[in-house]
Amino acid sequence: MELNILENQPERLKFEILGEGHTLCNALRKELWNDKSVKIAGYSIGHALVPRPVFTIEAADAKKALTEAIKRLKKENKELRDVFKKVK
């Protein structure tokens, strides 16, 4: 995964996530919307054959909102992984 920052302002962050598609972007977008400080959280993929989503976040502190959303997703994934390990 590679990240290209397109716009980096305190209240607005715009970046490309190379090599990723809807799976990661939908999870991240949904988690960002759980943050009350987030005004805009969305992404677009120009063409399905070239997975280069462009993500836009607007919040009181866009970097902090992104960091916190990633932490929450990591925690959820760890919990799922732990439950799955018990099933084996």
C-alpha cells in the first residue's frame, strides 16, 4: 500500500491510496463518520481497473480524525481475529 498526500491542511486532508479498493475505503469512510468532528469523509475511484482511490476528509483536525479511525478499525479487527482463533 502506498499513500500519496494531495492536500494537507489542518481541517482538510486529501490523499490517494494506491493498490486498495472499496473494501478498505468503505470501512475507513464508515468509521470516520462515527466521529462527530468529521464534516466530510468520502472517496472516489476514477476507474475500476486502476485502483487509485482519492480520499477526502474534512474535520476540526483531519489528521487526528484519520488516526483515531484507524485505531478503532485496528481494535475491531483484533477482536474479530481473537474470536476467530477460538473457533479453530
